[in-house]
Amino acid sequence: MARRATRGARRGATPAIEPRIRDEVGAIAVVAFAVLSAVALATDQGAVLVWWRSILFDLLGWAAFLVPLALAGIALELWFGFVRRETILPIVGVIVVVLALLGLTRHYVHDGVAGGYLGGALAQAAATLFGQIGAPIALAALLLVGVVIAANRTLADLLAPVWRRREALGGLKPGTLIPGGTATRFDRLPGEPADGPPLPLRINMPEPRPPKAAPAQRPVARGPSGPETDAQAERVPFAVSTAGLPSAAVAAEGVLHADPPERPWTLPSIDLLEEGNVARSGEGEVRRNARLIEETLAHFGIAATVAEVSVG
């Protein structure tokens, strides 16, 4: 009897709802809530929608128009589950940005609607802590913090694309001198006629030097014999005889066991410092190198022009 009662209880038990069915029902409800919120913000029909609209504007002010978008995002999360660990920081950053904007809006607009109660609370807290002048500064800093968190990048990384495109946005053009210091004129706007023709590239080539005369060879000291005649100077060189010298094996043995000779170290010849003509750059090569320098600097966003080159 006990077994039959247990089986009957199991047959009558209500089956549990699967998680995917529960998420589907929740997503449909949130989507309907988002659509109704959008209708409430656009019209003033229906007692429930009018009540909901007043709550949104009183609490969030102008940020009430973001509520349908936030609800739609929640519905997408229930359907597709796109929120991951790496998307948590951007969501937190967006929330911080919205709060900072609400506080700034309520600080500058005193109509009772902009910013809502939430923005008014933030603006009042910032004004109490930092004063009327320091409150917008603190809220602006909070806004920048939210932007950095949402983008997960530093301010330098965010401003880098704008800095690279500053020439297209009306910045310095190649060949424009920067005012102050070594500059003489301001940047010209696109299409504005130039003050004068561009300055030519000045190349300072080193002055050619006459070739140095070869140093005279020192005369070879001769023995006590008399001076040689022309016939004696043209004769075949004297051949050295190896008769009476030790054999190669004996000489090698002596070289291996002999102490190295002590030779004093002498300075190299001063002729090594003489300027050569092989590696001297010509005018064409100098102009190519100048153009290469300008193109390299322009690639890194630096507008510059080579005005003078001194070779040497």
C-alpha cells in the first residue's frame, strides 16, 4: 500500500519549469514592459501609463527616455545571454556616465524636470561637498571616469585618432612653421594663398681640399761602400741564401718556446683622419634624404620641412 501511495504522489506532482522556458517568459514580459514605457513617454493615455510616466520623469528626468532601451537590453540578455565578464565594465561605465550627466543637467537647469530626483540628489551632494563652483568640476571628472571605464581605454588612447587626423581637421600642414621660438608665421587655412614661394633647400657642401702630397720616403742607410751607379741600381735583387740556417723543424721548435718580443705600441698614422671622397654625399642624395626625413615625420603626424643641410 505504501508503494502505491508513493507512485500516486509522483504521478500527481507538478513538473518544474525548465530554465530556458523561464527565461523566455521573462524576456517577453520585459519586452512588453519596454514597449509600454515607450508608449507612456510618447503619450498621456491610460491611467497606469500616466502614473508610470510621472514616476520616470520625477525620478530620472530627461534620462527617462533611456528606460525603454535599458529594458530592451535586459530582454536581449534573457534571450541570447550576450552579457559576459568582459561586458560588465562597459555597462558600469555607461551607468556612471548617465548619473554624471543627470547631476550636471540638474546643476545648470533648474526647471524641476531635468535630472529628476536622482540628478538633483547628485547635484545637491556635489554642491554641498565642493560648492557651486567645484560641483560641476567633480561631476565632469565623474563623467570622464565613466567614459574611461566604459571604453576600457585611457584618455590618450581615446584621443589618439583625433590627434592623428588633426591635419584633416584644420591643423598644421607640411611646410608650415610654428609661431614662436624658431617660427615666423602662422598656419594658413586650406585654400588661402601663400605669403610667398616656398624656401628652397639650402645644401652646404664642404669646400674641396687639394690632395696631400705623398710623404717622401726616408733614404735607406747604406754601408761604407761608395754610391751605386745607375747600372748597379738596375741589376737583379740579391737572392738570400739559406745555407747554414737551421732546419724548419728546429726553427719551429724555437719559435714555439721563445718569449714574445716586446714591441712598443705606436700611434697610427695621422693620415687615417684625412677626409675621403668616396662616402661624400652628392646634392641628389641629400635631397632624397631630406624628402625621406619629411615623409617619415609626416607618417608620425609631425609636419616639418628640411630647410638647410650641412654636409660633413
